[in-house]
Amino acid sequence: MNLSCFIIRGADQCVSVYIAPPNVPIIAAVELNRAGQFAVLAKTGITNTGITSVTGDIGASPITSAALVGYSQVKDVSNSFAISPLVNGHVYAADYLAPTPGLLADAVLDMQAAYLDAAARLFPDFLNIKTGLLNGDILEPGLHKWVSAVTVSNTITFHGSPTDVWIMQVTGAVTTHSNAVMELTGGAQAKNIFWQVVGGITIGIGSHVEGVFLGATAITFLTGSSMNGAALVQTAVTMHSATIVKESVYGEVVRAPNNSPVELLRAGQFAVLAKTGITSTGVSHVTGDIGASPITSAALVGYSQVKDVSNTFAISPLVNGHVYAADYLAPTPDMLADAVLDMQAAYIDAAGRLFPDFLNIKTGLLNGDILEPGLHKWISAVTVTGTITFSGSSTDVWIMQVTGAFNTASNAVIELTGGAQAKNIFWQVSGGITLGIGSHVEGVFLGATAITFLTGSSMNGAALVQTAVVMHSANIVKESVSSAVVNLADNSHCSIENNFFAAIAGTGTVCSGNENISVAAVPSGCGCQPSNAAPCTYNPDLKNSEVSCFLCTSIDLASGVCPGCNSCLSAHDNCMNEATTEEQYSFCLSQIGDEDRANCHDMCLKW
């Protein structure tokens, strides 16, 4: 111990005073020990209503798994934990097999010890700030104490370094108002903020909190609320369509700016990715890969898929791409498992963006609206009843947070203008997604549950969902295939971006309109299906401001009977030779690959 002797005025002896050594924090963090494994830990139950997302483990003890309500958990084969579509982690209960009961008992003891540690800290640096009515406050590191309740009505900020610690002793309850926000600046970390709360804790609709909440009683998350931290309470946790990310996952919270795209990573390979199944009734068409995991290929229904000789993927007459399932041969199972994890991470990223630029536009009833770039949030369902427009440049980004379900009415349309791209529109939807008869949508749909395409509906984007996809004679074009979509009846424009085509040899001088394989424009002679009478041909005299070629798709090539394939291959050579930008070069490569050439008729193999 570092003791120094000071002579106090009027005294005849020295007094020993403890001096903290340099670089030792004035206030130490609360040790969570085994409780620190959990994003949610409770003694009497954990209940979910609606679509909730938890990143991290959840556990209940001494109550049994009967008190884990609304998580649809399924036990692992070891019976020592369960998994849930709502939990990106493990689910534990006191009646699961060893070593779980002992682990949970120890974690609960450590949770209680952490509460007592935080409650016992003395000599607060800040006492009763604003009598607990917080709004716009910047909270410095140290021990804060209120001998009352605390209510956060707007935005408060924890400002400090990555090593700074905050301990918040609250004698009463903690409540956040709707859309109130706690934010971190200067490197402050959620794992270093400890709320010791004697009363109940209520996180308001659409609000966001930071830190480890050690509650003597219960915590309730209202619709659309979120936490970066942990909920460790001595009674119950109730979540209404809320989001919790364990504090150690994002220690120093570095959230992507709202104008930056959501990173799909390996999930970005897929036009359709689901965890519990993909079903087609009628004649659907998908441009791009589809995959299901952890469910097996038995849950890929209606696609008439046939495995490739490698047994790593399958092909389908309805899919202009590959079909993957978790029970195909390596490396497919691992590839799909990684893609699903990235899909879940993308959902969490989109859900975690804060400070919406637009909140509850028209209470979610959209018709005729022009949506500007930025973060849009609804704490309700969203229904598109007519036409809505995303207007912006090719680099603008839209993130659409929907707490409820998403629906489109029959023949409703989402359209893009000004260069806006479907790949930069991210729909994060907590509820179910239903695309009405004949309707069309744009963007990457990240769904916590299922998506259903009704007859004749279409999507330019991707359907990445955490349960199932059902398609009734629908069309999906993967978001990277095309950006702005044009009507084939109009051939007056000239660029790759809007899929322009003009007079193409062998197909007539104007578009017949029969070349649509989806809403996306695909000119005759390039994306013609095998059933299309028009041959695959290329007009070498056609020149435009971009790349003067149009190519057979893999649908044509894989058929083995594509007329004029040599012309298409020559067109590919031309395309590669004329490409002057990385975007144009990538476009050429995207139209024909090694597998397409291998599947082509012998006459096409003169590469």
C-alpha cells in the first residue's frame, strides 16, 4: 500500500493518507465472472412476444425451461442447451442436462454478487443529477447515485475512454421514454457501464440503452427497443420485439454510419437464403443462387433440382444459378453455415443503426411516397398500397427498420429513380413479409421470420430470411444483377445500368415484349429462355456508350441447345476487349463463366 505522511495544521503528528498509484483507475469495473457469459440471465423466467433478436446466450435458473416462453427453442442432441431462431447463441435452463444446472447456479450467484458489489460502492462522484430526469446530459466516468427513480426522456451520452468505468446506483426504477437513446463517445464501452437498479426497469418503445443492467427485480423491453449490453436480473425479463446485443460483442461501439451499406459478406452470394426451407408452387424463376441451412435439401420443394456430379450443388429449371443445401457434400455445408451467420449479422447490423432520419412515415401506410436516402424506422407494420419511389444516386443507401410485418397490396410497386440501386436498400423486418399478387419490390430483405411471394409478385434484390421462403409463381432477380429496371417496350436508352438493347440481329428491330423473364429487362437474344423462339445472336455493329454486347445467360447455355451460342461467345470476347472500367469488366464476367461454357452445346466450346 502506498502511504504518505502529511502534517495537518494544528496537529503535532503526521497522518497517513493512501495515495492511488499513477494509472490505477479511480473506480474499478464490477466483476461479472460467470454471469458475464450471458446477454440475458434471469431467475424466474424470460418471455418473448413478437420478433425479438438476442446476440449472446440466454439462461434461466432456478426456474425450468417451461419459463422460457416465445423462443421456439429446440434442444441440442446433448440436451445441455437449446437453440432458437431468435437467439444468436445458446439457450440454457436449470432442467437441462449437466453441466448446465451447475453452470447456471454459479452464474446466478455471480450475478447477485455483482449486484451487491455495485450497490456497496461508496462516496459517489455525482449525486442526484437533475433529480433523475435526464435529457441531453453528458455523463462523465465515476460513481453516480440517485436516491430516486431515473427517467431518460431523450438522448444522454456516456463520454470517456475505453478504460473508463461508470457505476450507476439507482434507488428507484429506471425508465426510458419512447425513442430515447443512450450513446457512447470518446471510446466509451458498454461493458464498462453498470446499472445497479433497485426498482423495475422499463425500456420504452423504440428506445436504446447501453450497459450492463443489474436489476433487483424485472426488466421489460417494449416494442422496438434495444440494448447494447446485458440484462442480468433477479426476477424476470420480458421482451416485446426487442434487440439485445451482448456488451462484449461490441465493446467500444463502432456502429456503421447510417449512410453506409449493410455488409452481407458470404450471404451476398444468394438471391434466396433461408434456414427452414424454400418452397415453390407454380412456375417461379430465380436469377441467382438459392440456399437452405441448417435444413436439408428435403426442404427445397418444387424446384425439380438435380444434383451436379460433384454433389456439392444442384441445378433447377427454375433457378438461373446454383441450388445449395446443408446435406450436400463439402465445402457446401460450411459455406452455407457461414452465409447464415453473415445473414444474421447483417440483420443485427441493420437493426442496430441508431438515430433514424425518418421516423414512422405515414404510420407505415405508404402510397405515392418518395423515400430519400437515410435511416427509416417504423415501430409498426409497413404496408405499401400503391407506388413508392426510392430516389437517389447510385451510391446512396437506405436502411428500412420495420418493427412489425411488411406487406404489399396487389400490384403495388416499389421503383427506383435517379440511379438508385436495389443492392443499397436494406429492409430489416421483425415480422413476416408478404408480397401481394402482381406486386414488385426492390432491395435486400433481411427477415427475422418468413417471406411469402404471392402469384406474379417479383423482387429485384434478395430474400435473406431466418425461417422460410414461399414462392407462388414469382420472380426474383438478385440485387447485383441489375440496378434500375426498365420496361422492355422502351428501347430509347443506352447503358448497361438500365439493361438497354436496340436492334439485335435475328430478333427484329424492336422489342416484342416477350423477352421478359422477370420484371428486370432482358433483351431478346441475350437472356432468352430455351423456350424462346428468338435465337441467341449478337450484332457486332451495335455500338453504345457502355459495352456493345449482350450475352446468353446460363439458362441458355445450360440448355445445351441454345441457337447461336458461338455468337454469344464471340460477344463475350468483344465485351472483354471493349471493357474500360472495372464495372464493365465485372459485368462481362457476370454474364458467362466457366461452368456456363462447360454446360454449353459442343458448338459453343470453341472458346
